[in-house]
Amino acid sequence: MSITIELSKSAEATLRQQATAKGRDVAGYASELLEKAVSGISPGASHQPNLEAWNSFVAGMREWGKKLPARHVVDDSRESMSS
């Protein structure tokens, strides 16, 4: 779908700067921003780490590690993984 949007000069300049910084053409970058906006995704959200999920994962790994025997060693070398 093609649409025409009127932007203020300052908004256009900002859009051009952001597109250039990301190595994108203005139309493609604007389209990506609009797609994210209508889908309810924050424009920067895809680049934001999910810290809550990460902290939960780390806590789970720490709890799992406490169940291992003292001085437990894991051989995760390439040689140990080949069949």
C-alpha cells in the first residue's frame, strides 16, 4: 500500500538522520517504523534485551548449579561432542 504523509521539516530531518545512521533508505526506514507502530511494538523494542527473562534464566542456572557435586567438571570441548 502506498500513502503520502506530511512531516514537519524537523521530523523529516530527524527521520533522514536516523535512516542514514542505520544505513537504510528513508522510505524503507519509515515503513519499518510504521509497521512497528501499528503492530504495537515500540520502535526500539526489538533491540532491547529482555532483562527479566535473562535474570530468571540466570537464577535458574544458579539453582541448578547448586545441585551439582562439588568440583563437578563438564567437558564441552568439540572433541567430546563429536560422534
